[in-house]
Amino acid sequence: MANTMASRDTRGLLFGSGGRWLGFLTAAGLLAGWAGLVGLVPPLPHYVKALTLGPRTEWRFNPLVVDLNRDGHPDLVATARLVTPALHMWLGDGKGGFTPLTPTWTDIGYAALATGDINGDGFPDIVAASHFGAVQTLLSDGRGGFTEKTLRREDGYVAAQLVDLDGDGHLDLILVGQAKAGLEVYLGDGAGNWKLHTTLPEPRPGQPMPGRALVVADLNRDGHADLVAAFQRWGLYLYYGDGRGGFTGGPVDLRSPPREVQSLAVADVNQDGHPDLVVNGTFLSRHQPQGPDVYLGDGRGGWKALSAGLQVLKFASTGIALGDVDGDGNVDIVTGGNNTGSVRDGYGLFWFRGDGKGDWRLVEASGLPTSGLSVVHSLALADLDHDGFLEIVALTGGNEGSITVWKRR
């Protein structure tokens, strides 16, 4: 789940970038547009590439869309491999333009990112959990400057989230390890210091546990943050929080046949008041349909597979994002993948339109590229220019990777 600006989050029973309780939101009523007012059905939006950011390299992990300098405009934060510094920030002008922020921070390599007001000064701070073991906390002064604190760990990391887990008013840190750390929970003191509280699940001696993704949401609607983590060989693990820093849970079996999960997202896709899980995986077989999968939650720990209309790709990639793309009040899915079956064609971006009941339809004439991209690592949806419509931010990898912003025409 990408960290997005709390004021624009429509993805169901989530916690905002500052760890504040947002309440239960669905996409209904948000960005509904003029169609419902006048009884007309407007044409579906057509997307064009509006901007390319950063050097040509491999961009990894979920980007942050956050107002760093509190000017009311969304800014972007992302991290890349094989460049120095790996961490990049751009200040948005509210019109779709972005200016790079001059780096003043220590380079720790590419990292999983999380954002929230860690020290309670009103400015969004950043945690960068490096693939190489450093956990860097950047406390913002609201003007583009940061005070650094760095924690050294043995494993590297692939996912990070900030939320108050124990109700003390301070943000806590959840990390997913790259190889062996599993899921680590750190309690925060409100000053940017972290103390390891627990590790989930119990380690299996001698067995690596490569992590893939993490989402934080209140899945059972008890007012406490729950955790869902994906691991390469261990599958999905779900832990229910008690609001005091404790967790109960374990592996959850959603797939038949099992398949590696690369990306996770949460939203109430069928508008029944219960958060649902949306996952994206990897290539299985050229003879097997691919695509994202949806599991409808019942609010009591039960999950029902309902992926009608989604399994139309030849193989999927990592990125996935949820939001109301067309303004009809229903959650849509944007994902990366390949629809030809040939790796030479590269990857594309695919928009699946939701009907608010759990069914999906691929939008064929969206304007998004269906081929020619490097592997899609992550995606984010946000209104970057205050026009009331969601832009698509795509991070791709390989030697020709980039950050591209796609806008409605």
C-alpha cells in the first residue's frame, strides 16, 4: 500500500500517513463527478504521459505522495538502485510540475519508505529502511531540511509503515525484511528513536524468509491497526492488533494453487463495510491466465475469492494501486503486467474498472501503455495538480527504468 496523502485516501479503514485514525471510508461519494447529478454517463478517461522524473535506472519499492513543505501541494519521494544518492525528493507546484530537492541526507542505498509526523511538530517525516540494513529516520523542518537518525540492523528491508500501534500517541514502525528478519515491530518514543518490540512470525531456523509487501489496516473494525505481510516462500501472514502493541494471527490461505504474492492493497471494493484484500503476483506459466486477485473480507477473518474479469494478463508484475479512477464512486485497480506472453514486449499498465459489487472489467482504450515498459515495480494514485482527478505514478526497473506520471487528457 502506497503511502498517500491522508486527505485523498479512499481505500477503506486505513490509517493516514501521520498514523491518525481516518475512519472507515469507501469510494462512494468521492469524485462521483457530474454523471450522478445529471443522469448522464461521461466517457471514460483517457490517460497520457505527462512527466518523467529522475535518472534512467531501476526504481524500487512504493513511492510516497506527501506534502513535505506544507504548502498544500503533493510532493513525491522515491528510491532507486545503482545511483547515489538513492533517495530522491521532488516538491510539487500543484500544477503537475515537480522540482528536485537538493539532497542533504546521508545516502544509505535504496530503501523501503514510510511517512508520518514522528515527532509531533506538524511536519511529515520519513523513514527509509535500506535494502542493506540501515534504518534512517529523517525528521523534517518543513522547509526541505532534515535531522537524521540511523539504526543499524543485520537484514535489509523491502516494506515499511508508520502507525500508532499501542495508543501512546507516538508513531510506531513496522518493517518487512528482505531475507531473514520477517516482520519487525518497533515502538517509537516520539523523538525518532525505535525500540524492537516483537518479530513476527516465529523464525524458522536455517530458512530464509524473503519479504515482499506490507499493508496496515483495521481489518476487523475494532479500531486497532492490523498487519498483512507477504513473503516469497511463506505466503501471506495476517496479524490482528489489540491496540496495546500485541498481535494474534498467523498464515492465511487465500490461493489455490498457491502463487507468490508481490503486492498488497486494501479497500472496500464491494461497499459492504468490510475491507477487502487485493493482491498481485508473478509469472506462473504461459498457459495459465494471470492478473490481480481480490479477496472479499467478511470482517471476521473470512475471505472469499472474487476475481471475475481480472485474470486476463499473460503474466503480472509487482505494482498495484487502488482508487476511483473514473469518478463513478467505485474502487478501480491499476496494475502492471504483460498481455502478449512475450518478454520482448516488456510490460504495460492496466486499468480494471470496478462495479462496486466485486466484478471487474479491463478498460481497453485507457491510453495507458500495454507494452514497452520495463518491469513495473510500484504504482501510486494521487491528485497531483488539484484538478479533482487521480494521476498514475509508475515506477519501473531495469536499465531503462523511470518514474512516469500519467494524467487524464
